[in-house]
Amino acid sequence: MDNLIILNDVAIPSELLVATDKAVQEGKAKNRSEFIAKALRRELEALKRAKIDAQLAEMVNDVDYQQEVLQMEAEFATAQWEALKLMKSEE
């Protein structure tokens, strides 16, 4: 079980609290705390994915990375061709 920390100074807009209570009543979570923890986890994962996406986008402009990819593709081209031929012969 997670270690719990009680926060007494968190302010939540009333419309979010009403929506949270409605979601809890609909069975989306056991209680407010669980619902808020789920939302925080989801948001933190989205931030993590956005950071990874930004790093991947930077690779497009990274000349060294592009050269390395081309080199790996050339090195594996023969093996890929042989695997394709093997698959075709087994059909």
C-alpha cells in the first residue's frame, strides 16, 4: 500500500469537487482521494510521455543519430533479406 500524506492546504475549484463527487457516486472510484490520486497519476504519465515525445522529435534533427540509424539499417539489410527469403520458402 502507498504511504499516504494528508494535504490540508490543497484548494480545488468547486466545480471540480462536484464533478469528482459525481464520478465517485457513479463508481469511478471508491472515494475522492482515490479519484484524485488516479487523476494525478494519469497527468504525471501524460507529462512523462510528452517529455519522451519531445526527445524523439529532437532525434529528427540529430545528424549523428540519423547517420547511426542508416548504418544499422545497412548492417541488418542482409539479415532481413535472408529472413524474408526463409519465410517465403516455408509458405
